[in-house]
Amino acid sequence: NEYYMKIIDKYQNETLENMNDMGAIQAIDNLTALKVVMDILKSNSFNFNRNKIIVYGHSHGAYLGHLCNLFAPNIFSALIDNSAYVYPTYLDDHNKRKTVRNLGGLLIMERYSYLISKVVFDKEFYNLDNLYSQVDNKCNIICFQGIDDG
């Protein structure tokens, strides 16, 4: 089988006003949504065990679970991490996110660039190797990684 490859560079139409930081702000959005759900449960007199809140995520969602645990260290009793990355390579412009599709022998690779890779800030904050040195973690973390995971 012969394959032909077409590479498409995709740029999100991001500005500083609408940038997807793919990290801290998304984690805060998730924590805000959790707070709204908890308020709705409380206002409707539904009982729930506030000491047994579990966060689960896969890949980027698991990574965000770790950031949520950092920002609200006393909320979650467990974090189930299915294949989170330790460092989001999309923060570095030379490591573009890639997707590959096969359309009848034509391989289409899309490479995504994000504005966050061009914004100057402390990128080591986003590294999970450093994350738990910043907080006294009380959450039980269960982590799954595949043998082929990057």
C-alpha cells in the first residue's frame, strides 16, 4: 500500500482576550462548575458526601484534574488519572499537537499551534513534576499509564 501525506498547519484564531490557556483557566472553570453543582444540590436539600468527591480524567482531562487538585487541595478525596501528560508540550511552539487521519490511502496530518506557546510566563508551573511540591496533597491519586503513552 502506498500512502501520500498532506500536512495542514492549523492556527486557532486566538487573541489574548479569547486565548485557551489549556491549563489554569480551564481548571478554574471546572472548579467553578463543581461549585455550582454543589450549590444546586445544597439548595435542593440533596445530601451528598462532601468528603468523597472524586475527579476523573483522561489525557488532558486528567492533567486538568491535577491542576484542580492543586487549586482546591481539600475538595477531592481521590483523583483517577488515566494517561495525563507530565508536561503539556503544546506550551512549546516547536511541539505542535498533531492528529493523523487516513482517507483511503491519503494520510492527513494536522498540526495545531496555540497562542499559549507564544505567551511569556512561568511554564514550569504547568509541569506535574513540580506541581505537588507546591501543596500538601491530601488526595489519593490513582494513575494509569499505557506502555506506549508519551
